Amino acid sequence: MFTALMIALALLPAGSRAIEPIQERGRASLAGRYVQESEAGGESQLLLRQDGRYELSVDVGLNRERIRAIHGAWTISDQGVLLTQQARDLRKPAFVLTQVMPWLPGAQDALKASEHEHRTALIRSACPFVETYERGISDAHLANLGAPALVEADNQPERKPAAVAALPAALAATEQSRAEVESAIAAAMKSQAARAQAPDDAARAASATIDAQTAERLVLAYLQRLRETGYLHAVAGRPMPDVREPVFDREHCLSEPPPSADRPGYAVVVEYSDDYYRLQGLLIDFVYSDGRIERREADTRGSAMAPDRPGARLKQLVFNLDLIAAQMRGENPLAAEVGAETLAVDASQGRTFFVQADSFAVLPDPFAEIPLILEDGALVSARSDVRYVRH
């Protein structure tokens, strides 16, 4: 990956190697294209231009998409070449609207799927105990409750009578646990909805937190009780009876109803300005004329979708460059300097917006300088074993 390559260039210690002084060498003799040797994860290329500019790129991914990573100037140093990253021109927009199209065929189905996924994520974020329950109930052991394979029941016949006698109490305890889960989840959802209506209310926030913790604890207890009851039935050699699952409406985790799935929405497709490859992972804010903001993440196709809002139109797109930098590089010190960029759009012209992104702006490299040493005609990183040979 490009990030791993850059970290290797900057952080690994230098090893001893025969260094070829090049103080007397001319720029023309070093200019040219260099390719990294034996890079299984992707092919990095370095182009040194005679005018003193360079381009460092790397091909990564299953389809070997090209990402133009770094541009800048190169100079001859005492031992080789010094690459100095070009500072971004903040006057130049990182995103440019290139085309506006109507709502495309098939977009409605894609919007429905996107909104379902987005709402599921919101529910799990607002009510984490729901995710705990859903993950737990899909566990393989719970999916095969009472199966003899869960225990060596045939080899322990002396345990069977006690297990048979314990079944009624175990089922009653399971039913009681289920009822407690239903009650706790209902209370937690009610608290969460109240908190959403008054997010600055400290008392409601504290109550919602306590109720959510209680629901989480009781969900875990119910899942454990269900496992134990299934195990007991297996020991007893009895089939597990149908146990009614806790009943609750996941939608109550959110204070607003889901948007209509029948109305057309808005779509944004973000491409790299260099090679027209799609940009994945960028968080985009859809800003409506009524002041509402819907945040979506660009998928593997570089597209993000948001629903229509009755009585309002899409007004702006906000591209959160700082957030994608944080996602891709962790705590990148340059992220705060990049921030977000706003692009005005006219929804009366269409609902599908194609945007070109400056790859240097959206993927800033945290290392301003990369020293390379000339060794047997190749350029080798001064801090790692990355080696570029003339192509």
C-alpha cells in the first residue's frame, strides 16, 4: 500500500551501503523514469524530469488502480537525490464539478440499498445493544440450540435425568430473561429518543446512558441464558422448543422516521483528477436548503447518495478532507490544515453530480522530504531498502 511505502521511506533506519558521490553529475544524467524493484503489493514509479520536477506514484489494489501520490521538486544532494514535496496551492479548489446529469436508471434501487445500510448503521450507533443482540442471536451455537453435537451426551448418561428435571425451570428462567430484555430495550429506546430531541440536556443524556448500559447487560444475560438452556436440552437428549425472541422495533432507536424510498434522491461521484479513478472512503455532507445535513461515505465506486427532502433542495456538497486523511493515515498532522471544502450545486440542473478531485489535495503525504542515494545506477531510499531502477 502507498501509506506503508511512505512510512517505510520515512521511519526505517538506514543500513550501511556503498554510496556513490554525485556532486559532479549533471541533472540530465539522472533524469528519467525509475521503477521500484520487486514490490508485490504494488508498483511504485518515480519520474525525475529534467526541469527539476518529479512525480512519485504507486499502483495498488486488486485492479492495480493508479494513485498519483506526490508531486514536487528534486535536487542533487551530496549522495544522491532529495525529493521535496510540493506545497498545495490553497487557492486552487480540491474539487471541481465537471458534469451534472439527471437521476440515472437504476439509481433508485441503489438509493434504497444505500439508505437501508445507512439507517442500520445509525440504529446500531444509537442503540449498540441492538447490535449486541443481533450478533449474539446469529451465533452458530444459538443457531443449533439443543443439537446433541454441542455436548457428549451419549457418553454421560448419568447426567441425563438431572438435565431432564431441570428443563422446566431453565425454560421459565429464559422466558423471564426475555421479558426483562424487552422491557429494558423499550426503556433505553425511549431515553435515546428523548435525548435526541434535547441533546444538550445533561440529565437526559445521563439517563439514556444508564438505560443503554442496562439493556446491554440484560441482552448479554439473555444470550447466555439461551445458550445454557440449549446446552441443557442437548444433555437431556430433548429437542429445543421454539423460544419466542424478544420483540422490539429497531426503528425506535431513531427519533425521525425513515425517508421515503420512492422519491429520487441525489448522487455524487468523485474521481481523481489525474486518472479518473474513483475515490473511496470520502465523507460527504449533503447540505439542503432547509439547513439539514446528511453525511454519507463514498463507496468502492466513489459514489455517495442521499435522499430527497420534501420542500427542500440540495444546496451544497461539503467534502471532509480532514476526515478521509484521518481514516487513511491515522492522526495525520496535515489533516487539520486541509479541513473541508464546499462546492455549490444547482439541483435544478440534475440530481447526479460528477466531481473531479485533486489527488494531491485529498491524499496529502506527511513526509515533506525523501532522500534517495545513488547506488550502482539505482536510487535507494536513505532510510529503507526501497530501491528504484531506471526503466
